[in-house]
Amino acid sequence: MKFKKCVLHIGIEKTGSTTIQRFLEKNREALIDQGHYYPKSLGPCRGSHYYLVVYSRHEDVYDDLRLISGVSNKEELYSFRRKLENEIEQEFNSLEGGRTLHISCENFHSRLHGIPAIEKVKKLLSPYVQDFQVLCYLRPQHEVALSLYSTDMKLGGLPKSPLPKVDSNNHYYNYFVMLEKWRHVFGSKNLEIRLFDRENLYDNDLIKDYMYTTGLRNNNLISIEKENESLSLEGLELLGELNKYLPRFEGDKPTGYRKNIAECMEKIFPGKGATIKRKSAEDFYHQFEESNNQVAKKYLSKSKLFFPRFLKYPEDESYFNDVDESVFILLSHIIPIYDKKIVLNGISITLPIESRKIYQNYKDMLRLYEKEKLLSFVAQIWKSNEFKST
């Protein structure tokens, strides 16, 4: 069958894409009654259609998305592409009818840097679609960078400055450069630009804004909680240190060590995420102000794209550099449910599990050991898949 329209939601990253995807996934059956369809074959992970990114990128690129999709060489990539083409054909041709196809993946923004890759997406979908609506939410660059830093820590990144050193033409942060590539393939009239800011969202809500923009009706649709909660500064710093012992990949294979680690850390160390010095935020943002205003003029008929609020950032650095105390907090959640022997510096310590008070009982003793030894122990527990948040 052929859909009248495809809403191709390309992100950008760090603008609530996961929340949109979970909403569409949970309401998949209800959407069909409205003539809207959110496909199953385009990705297995929490509703994200990242298989299209795996399919479309240059054949010499082997990033984390390809590796977790079982693609580590050209032969596996060609097999993956054939399989996806067949599954799309089977899924779409099995449908009785539908007006609008919804596809969502923030990695369209972050991974498809070249026009040929974007053209590959369009070529794959065009047999099933009459018209396209490329939907893109934008957010001030310094806010994106801070949120991305938190995500990077959750995915196994190592400690570094939250603000990367990039030039003003960087594809990820220069929205005009990025959007010009999508305009080249899909045309200006098919690009829908929205601002990821409560004041600019329909009814001050992201999901309501997505529904309003794409023609969905709220007929008993299931609401969704906000996804990707933030960590505190302590939690981010600790997780970055812990990531040294818990790699996401070994060679070209996922390790499986990091199961539930982000969710557990969010429960133990909830917070507002990373922060930076006010001047650093201003300097980073101003690199892209000219290109932001080009987007505003071309796509929104406005002179200015954003009005960022920098006063919320401290004048001085606010990093949490001493992770020792947070190591003990994390251990206080692990020790009560770990009925094993801890071996530190060659000394075996058997820990009972009756109460969280054990943390206080053993705190002074644990302080005798090096931080790196304690982090190594925590990593061993996670690798054993025996840890759960309490």
C-alpha cells in the first residue's frame, strides 16, 4: 500500500525524541484507528527506527548502531539491507490502509552527515509514500551539548569537558548546515521546524505539539512519562569513572556489562545533569548564533531563532571532582543485596545483607582501600549481572 504522507521525525538529538517514540509505540494500535501507523520493522529499541540509519550510512562506517545491529563488515551490511528491505515490504503491504506513516529516529540528525545517505532513506521509503513531512525540533546548542554529555556518560563515555571543541560549521551543532542537506533531498516546503522550548510548544507540551503538528487526535491515547531522567553532578562524575571498568564494546561485540546501569544510577543519583560556567555557555552558543538566525529567516520567517537564558548557569565552575563519597553512596545500595565475599588488596571481607546500615558499619573500613579498587569491585558486581537497584 502507499501512504499519503510520511512524517519523518529526525530529532534533533536531546529534544525529547525518546519520549515521542515511546508514545507512538505504546499507542501503535490506537493510532491505526485514526489512519496513522508506526511501523515495527524499522528498529527494535524502545520505538526508535534506527535500522534506517544502519541501512543508509556509508558502507565503510561501523559505529555502535551497526555493531549492536550485528553489522561489523560489508557482507553483514549487505545482508542487513536485504533483510530490512524485505521486512519493510512485507509489513507495509500487509496493511489494509492508512493515511500517515510515522517514522522517528534522532540519529537521522546525528549520523547522516552526507546527502547520499539521506537520499538512500528517501529511496527506500518512496515506493510506499506519496509525500514527506520532515519534522525537526531544535534547541540551543549549549543545552544540547550538556544533555549529550549526560547521555554519553550513561552509554559508557569517559570523563571530559561537557562542551566539545568544534568549529562553527560542525554538522551536529550548525542546524543550518544540517537542514540544508535535508532540504536538498526533500525540498524546503517539506521541512517542518519546531522549537524545543515549553513557551514555543503547543500547550507547553512536547507530545501535544507533536500531535498538533502531525494531525493526531487525542482519542483515549496512552500518556507517557518523560524519558531519560538526569543524573546529579556526583552521579555523572562517578559514572564516568566507573565506565573505565565497564566498556560498552570489546572489539566489535557488545559486552552486555551495562545492563540497567543508567536506570540504577538515575535512582541513586537523581539531579539536574551537568552544568558549566556561564561564560562558557555563552561562548559556545555564540559560535552558532549566525547560522541559527539563518534557520529562523529561511524556515520560520523570524529574525532570531533562540532567546537563551544564560543566568541559570553559575559564574564559576560547578564540577564535582571528588568522587570518593559518591562511591560509598553507591556501595551502600550494593552491599545490602550482595551476599558474597569482597576481595580488596588481597583481603577477603564477608558482608552480611540484613540492613542498609551495613554501609555505615563498613564505611570506615572501606575508606582504607583505594578508590580505584572500590570502583573495580563495583564493576565486577555489574559484570556478574547480580546487581539491582534497591
